[in-house]
Amino acid sequence: MNEILKEKRRKKGLSGKQMAKKLGISSPFYGQIENGQRRLSYDMAVRIALLLNTKPDKLFFDQYVSLINKEK
């Protein structure tokens, strides 16, 4: 689960449904991103980060390092 992403979204006053709409994706798809169930493209990571006024690494880097280490 990406707690950093969820926290930033909430601080911005956005629901998951609102984020999905702004990104042009379905609510379930966004929920899977936030819950760490779906990998996303760099383009999508940048789009999410821009909506939250941050950088993709601040949102996703630690989560993906953990995922890569589990796959080894």
C-alpha cells in the first residue's frame, strides 16, 4: 500500500474518485495504484505527482524498491 500517495492525496483534499477523474482513468484502476496492486508507467507516475505538487520519486520510489527486492 502506498501510504505516502494516499496521505498526499488526502492533504490535497481529493478523493480517489476525483484523482481518477483528473487522470482520465477509472476509480478501480486508481485504487489499485494507491493500494500497490498495479504497476504504473512513468508517464502516469509523473501525472499523479504533478497533481499532488511533488516528484514521482517521493511517491513511488520506496514502494518499487521493495517490490523489486521481493522479486529477487
